Amino acid sequence: GAGVSQSPRYKVAKRGQDVALRCDPISGHVSLFWYQQALGQGPEFLTYFQNEAQLDKSGLPSDRFFAERPEGSVSTLKIQRTQQEDSAVYLCASSEDNYGYTFGSGTRLTVV
Amino acid sequence: KNQVEQSPQSLIILEGKNCTLQCNYTVSPFSNLRWYKQDTGRGPVSLTIMTFSENTKSNGRYTATLDADTKQSSLHITASQLSDSASYICVVTTFNQAGTALIFGKGTTLSVSS
């Protein structure tokens, strides 16, 4: 596709439920980033992939958060045993050259 | 600690008026500074990118300035339109062991009313 596609757009999860968020980057973009954006805040870095290699996962808030990009294209962010503080918009961005970044529209996760 | 501070937090202006948004940063090392526009429910979209040596850059009615000495940037919007209502986020790119990293401000929420 022409842009970064994220699904689902909205997800409501009961506390304790596991969720999986998907990101389809622009074809050929080597770099892929995940960010967490709380209401009224700027995006906060979670993790970074270069192709299939996860080069930086320093932003993942706990071991309940796990991300993968097994074939160097589609990425999945998984959150286990969701908690209310996980409620946020999860943004994915991809880049061809780590200069220009294209963001998806995000997945809004609400944990009830 | 790398930080990007933006002001004001929110702003309301009348359609057709100009406005200026501010960004101060303490990020090192510095690679470039970006301004993004984020419409409600959408991802951020790049407006301008400035390197250390660039003082000003324009994109239509948007003009960004950068003072690398004082570590300040501004985004000026001319003749505002209703469609300018959005969050404007200042982002500084830095380097870390993994490569490049984007440090985001919290954004300024702009509301343009008729």
C-alpha cells in the first residue's frame, strides 16, 4: 500500500486479556518503530526494528510487552495481561532511510 | 536527560489570524528538528525538517525557525484555516547505540474557530 497500515483501529480489552496489534509498513521500508501515545501526550518510543532484527527495545514498559517482525515486513506488538495503564494509542512508523518517517493512524487500545 | 518542551499547551485563534508555537529542547547529540501535524485520530505528518545549519524552512503557510545556539525552534502559521486545527508536535532527532531516535514534545493543540 501507499502508507503504513495499522489494525485494528480500535480495540477494547478486558483487564487481564492479551492483545495483538498489527503494523503493515510501506513496502521496502527497512526500519520500523512502535510508539505509545497517551491522551494529551506526545508519542513515547517503545521499540525499533531494522528488517527482522529488533535493535532497540529499551522503551518497552514491562515484560508484558513483546514485539516481533519475523520476515522483516509486517510487525506485531503483543501486550499480555493488559492493565488499565496500557490504554493509549499505539503508533507504528516506517522509514526507508531513517530520515523520512511515515506514521500509521494508530490503534487506540482501551482496557476496561 | 533528552527533553523537548513545547508551549503553549493549547491555543485558540480565529480563522485568518497568524500564530506562533514554541519549542525548546535539551537533546544531545542533535541531528535535526522536525515539526509534525497530528490530526485527531491520525498519525503525525511531517511539516518541516531542519538540520543544524538551517535557520528557517517553509512549507506553504507553515514557517519553522531554528536557533541551534539557544536550542529553540518556532512554528509560525500564517492566515490560519479551520483545517489547521490539530496537534503540532516538535521532534528532535538524536543518535543512540541502535541508530537514530526521535524525541517527541507533548505537542501544542491548536483550535481555529470561525
